[in-house]
Amino acid sequence: DIINNPNLVQVADQVNNTNYDFIHLHYDDHAETLSKLIKKPFCTTTHYGYVKEHYPNYGGWGHIFNGVLKSPSMIALSNEIAQVFKNAGYNKSIKVLRNGARTSEFSFNTNPSKFGICLGKIEPRKRQRDLANVCGDMCNIDFFGPVIDPTFRNNGNCIYRGIWSKKDLYENLSHYKCLVLLSDGEAAPLVVPEALSAGLSLVVSETASANLDPSLPFIHVIPNGKFDHDLISIINYAIGNNFKYRNQIRQYAFDHFDWSVICKDYIKIIEELIDENSISNNSN
């Protein structure tokens, strides 16, 4: 069942009085409260793991992070996220499961006519302003997403194009050759496996590269904060060579990020957490 109710007492009552095997909390704001109210085995996934290191006061994240530490177990979106919590003293069970995408929903264009795309909320931690300022006339990059950063400006061939619906995303992403995401505050951004599903090469920052194989020729990982002319050449190289790898990229997405694969791993993790909880209860 999926429960989406802002009344946490009602949520806890429903969970505690229903024959559920396991509960998985995704709304990390409520981790501390529900850790007190839920009487069944459960885990929490947070989607903001890197923010503690890079933006400790971002959106009240420090309070939420401390609440997640109260969760009886955790599923992290990457090994790096798991390590963030271990470094903070979390000593309970942490499993790692990468983000997934609806791979088959994406149109697949074998001969795209557009170049680079930067897709997502335009805000300071995603560094779109810096990307546009550096690349200017040297790279062709279209920007899509809600504009939160008032300092973002079009610059040369780096141009804001508006907001896509999910339908737009599925139909239009494959018209591009390369996703550029140089954020310095990410967990495991969904747009990355979505771009792979559409056949795009990747130019991503370290913090946006979770769960990727950087040895693959279509994945280019940029050290955090590295905005120089090497970046321009890397982006243009990725765009220019995308045609060589497009089918391989699509297959990589199906093999590693499709929900048909993710769900099998997810079931194994839940079964492990149920077993661990049973052992813990018996020992108590």
C-alpha cells in the first residue's frame, strides 16, 4: 500500500493496525516522529544525503538529517550517501539501492538534432548560473526547469527554454546528445538514469555521479567546482561523440537502472531487513 496522509498519528495507527510486513518511509521530514509512533519494522530513505556536507543549513536540512538518524534502518541511494550517515554516527542497518527510471517510457532518437541539456530546478546548488557563464558561446546548452535562482541569465548559446511536463520529458529528451549536471549538492539525481534511458551521454559533477561507472566512454565526471575551459572541451567532446555510443547507453540504462532490475534488488533488501529485525527482536 501507498499511504500519503499528512496526519502522522493516523498514518501510524493505520500502519500499526494493518498486517504489513515492512514499512518504507520516503518523506524524511517525518523520520524522527514516526520512529516514535510506528511499532513495526521500517526504514527511511532520504534524497538529500550530500546536502549536509555542502549546505548544512539548506532548507532546514540539519534538523531533518538528525531526524533520519533516529530511523531504525535505512536504504541509501548510493554508497556515498550511506557513508555520510555512517560518518555522522549511524550504526544501524544501512542498505544501498540506486535510483531507477521508467526506461521504456522514453522515446529513443537515433539521430538527435540538439546538443546539450541541463535539466532540473535552476537553483544555486545546481550551479546552472556558473555553467552558463563559463560556457556562453562555446557550448550549445538548453536549460529546462523552474527558476529559483534569480541570478541565472541566458549567455550566448546557453539558453533557458522553460519547463517540461513528464510527457515532454519522455518524448523530447532523446532529441539531445548530452546531459550536463554540475551540481554540488545531490544524492542520486533521477534525471541521470532518465538521460541514459533516452541515449544521452553524461557530463556530471562528482556529487551527481553516484552509481555510475566512470570508466564508460560516455560518462564524464568533473571534479566538484571545476569550471574552466577543460569543461568546455569535455562537453563538446561528449556531444560530438554521442552517436558512437547511443545504443550502448540505452542498453546500459536497461541493464542497470530499469525498474524491472531495481525492483528485484529492492525485494531482496526488504527481505534482509525483515530478517534482521526478526533476529533483533528474538535477541531482545
